[in-house]
Amino acid sequence: MLCGGAAALALALAAAPAHAVVGGTAVPQGKYPSVAHVVIGGTFACTGTLVAPSWVLTAGHCGSLTGGAGIATPLAFPPPAFGVTAGTVDPQGAGGERLTVERVVIPPQYLATSGFDTTLLQLSAPARTAPTPVAGTGFEALWRPGALETVAGFGTTSSGGEAASVLQEAKVPVVADDACGAAYSSFEAATQLCGGYAEGGRDTCQGDSGGPLLATAGDGRRYVVGATSYGDGCGRPGVPGVYARLADRTLGDFVRANAPEAVADASPGAVTTPAERYDPATKQVTVGSPPTPAPATGTTTPGFTSSLAVDRTTRHTFRVRGVRVRVRCSAACSAKIVLRVDGVSAKRLGLRSTTVATAGLSRSSAGRSTVRPRLGSKLAAAMRALPRARFTVRAAVRGPAGAPRVVVRAVQLAGR
């Protein structure tokens, strides 16, 4: 057994990736003290985050004995294999706090998957360095599409290049799940989140694995919403980086169950909106909190408007054959409604298309109409059996003569 374990360790260390930030800038000392440099077996390095005094969070493939060889298993390196330093921008650890690992925790679901890519390292003694917690309940707006986040890491500054001599940072916007699913057939929305620009240029890279996707709220407080997982190249156009979706239910529950002090829920009156947002259409960054918009609203000229909403009772759990959809128009209108499932779920269901149902409506005056895109009973049952899926409802609305067509969308999470 000892020889076999040594062989597996040698294989993992030899094949393990190092993951730094492309298109970034050097981080001044003290700006992100919770970002940690994680060395495994004295051979390869990842990035991590001190999320509580006694816990460091990094990637699953950094903690897994087989992760470096590209095989996802929850079999972890022994605690003495890890060397962790926090509170410094120097990858050699100068001026930082060296931390000793006592226990390694990987989700049991990290098995033959690209999802669940998370490791928690429990420290033998609380760190003196200030932690940055994982965003919990109430902070959902911090990691919605368009929120501008900060990535940080000790890795390379170009694909296959040299590691940076100092911690690097860059800002990337959160990318919608459907766009990420179009870029990666392996994308799994329950435990993965994407960030990046359509034109590329800024991204995480080799050696940044496990490093934080940091959200900054309008009051300046920072929260961890993701951890660097993988990507197709570094900073390529049309190919965002993939991060562990730490602030959402699945991985958030994993962190909370093992390290409850590492999760910060919003208190009454807390600022829960992101400090900056990015609009991919205009490529403009908005600072501060804009007025709260009506859900999924589209606007046309001159003056005709329409909106789309999904019944909140089915937003999180798929329990009925159809999804109740409401379309509101400011004048007479007609609409075609399309219900689509994410690409990963479509493959699991054996579907040739991501479109699973359609419906139409027509109104002779301003007002609201409710319709149900119908699903067959067998397909509905198969969807209910999926652990989680993402549905997008799209409506192409036509108003009075001369008014351009409006396309509006609403998103529904479904599954158990």
C-alpha cells in the first residue's frame, strides 16, 4: 500500500498544473492579505484564500491526490504535504504568515467531474491574518451576470509562460450561464461560474487554481464568490474562465457544513449590491447601485415596452408539466415564448436541441397575459430527476405596427 500511495503521489506531482493572472497588475503589499500561496508536496503551487481564521479554501484539483493528473477524486493529499503562506504578495513567502494544515476536506461529489472543484484546508492553529469570508445568503446580487469581480493569483501571466514574481490581480465580469455553457460542454451551473470578457485579454491562468473570485460590495467590503477552476487557454476571446460557484447553494452548503465561520450572511441593512457592473453591450463600467429594474424588461422605440416573468413558485423547483410565464405589453402585442434547458442538461436528457417547449399569445390591448409552454409527461419526469438544471424563458414580442420586435428573457432554476 505504501508503494502504491507513493507512486500515485509522484504521478500527481509530476503532472500537476501550476495556475497566474493574464492582463493583470502587481498587487501592493497588504491589499489582499487573505490571498494565500499554497504549495503541495514542495513541488507545485496553487493559490487559495483564508476564508476564516482556521480555514483556507483552494481548488479541488489542488487538494486531490489525483487532481494534478486530471482525474477528479476526493482522495486528498495528506495534511503535511501542504505549505500555506498568507499575508504576502511574494510567492516565496517573504513577510507572510506560514500556516500548518491539520485536515483536508474535499466534497465527496468531486469524482469524475469538472464540478465541485473545491478543497478546504483546516489549519492547526488560527491565523493572525485577516480572512475574507464566502458570500452567503442575501449577497446573491454580488455574483450575478455583469457584476465586476477581482481575480488574484500567483501563477503565470500568459499561457505556458513564466510565473509572476509578485501576486497579480485583474477585474473580470461574471458571464451568464448560458454563454458559459455555449463555450464549455462540461459546464455545470450548480457548482460552476464563469467570468471574462468577450474580447479576452484578462483571465486567470496556470498557477491561479484555487485563487479567489472576489466580489466587492458597494460599501467596500469584499467577499469570496468563486475559486479559479479551469479554462481553455488563458484570456482567449470568447472563452471565459471557469470558477467554483462558492456563493451559491450547493458549494455554499458544503463550506457552511464544514466551516460555518467561513460564510457571511447579509445582516439587515447590509449593502448587498456590487460596487461595479460591466455592460458587455456598451463595454462600460457602472459604479454604484443603479435603481432596481423591473425583472427581465425590454424596451423599444417609440414608447412600446414589454416584460417577461416566470412564476416564482417554480423558480427553484420544477414540479409541474409546464412553466407559468407572464408577458406584459404597454400596447396590443403578440409573442412567441420559447423554453430552453442548458446544454449540459440537454445532453443528459438525450435531446437534440436545447428547446424543450414553445407557446404563443396575442393581445388586442395593453395588459398582461399568462401562458404555459407545455412539456410531455415523460420529458417533465426526466427533468424532475435531474439534480439541477437551468432553464431560460425567451419571448420575442411584437407590438403595434411600426414598433420593432422586443426580445425579453427570464431565467428559472429547476431540479431537486
